[in-house]
Amino acid sequence: MNMETMRYSQEKTFEHYERIKTNHSINIDICVSSIGDAYLSEGGRLDFTKPNPIINLDCIERILVQKHKRPGRKTMDIMFIVHKDTKKYIVVADFKLNTPHNSKLKSITKPSIDNKISNSESSFSFGTPLFKKKYLIFRKEAVKTAISKLKRQYCIY
């Protein structure tokens, strides 16, 4: 499905958050925030003008770790719902804003990214498919290095 035809849905994002809360038996509303707040809390420097709500997966995972007394799972940072007509998809994104520029992005590996996507899908999708594209958000000065590294790891030339 073409992303240009998809639309962000605040209503469907909130509905999905209610499904997560019900399926995980948690009754807490602190894991929904604006995308701008999520961006700033992950080390971003710009404020967003649109307060589009997103689901903070790190927040939910911390609650589930405490509730079930289990080790934490690596997940993507945020999710929200996009739709066209009756079809809806989960968009997941991970912020890589605090990754040191001179680290050559050593922590960014195909297995670690795939694991985060898989954990996010298995723990939080509840039958709603993930959108084909997944998003990694880097600081401007790390983008070229990240693209180069990811192209090699995912065999994209």
C-alpha cells in the first residue's frame, strides 16, 4: 500500500492503545504522548508543531517488566496507526538521537533492529499488521553513516 494514500489516525491510535491496555491488563494512561514529547525525551532538539498522539512502547514495556517481574524486551520506541478506508496499519519508529556520532553506530545492527521490530509486533500488534516501512530517526549528522551501514546490513544497493 502506498504511504501517500495512508493517513494518521488519532482515533485509531487511541483505540489501539485501549486494546494494548486490555490485552495486557494494565490500566494506565501515561504511555500516550505527543510525538513531539517523545522526540524531545529521546534527545531531540526541535519541538513539533502538531501534537499528534503516539503510543510510547518503552513506557508500556517498563510497566510490563514491573508487573510480571520479568526481564525487559527491546522494542521500537513508538507506534501509531495509519489507515485508508477500512485498512489500518501500525507504524513503528525508533529514535537513535543519542547515538554518539563517532561510534560508527556500532549498536545499530540488523539483528538488533529485527529483534526490536519482532518484539514490538508480538507484544503490541494484536492482529493489526505492521506497515511495510519501519522508521529509524537519527540526528542529522549521523544520517549518512546510518544509511550506509543499514544498506550494507540489509543488502540494499
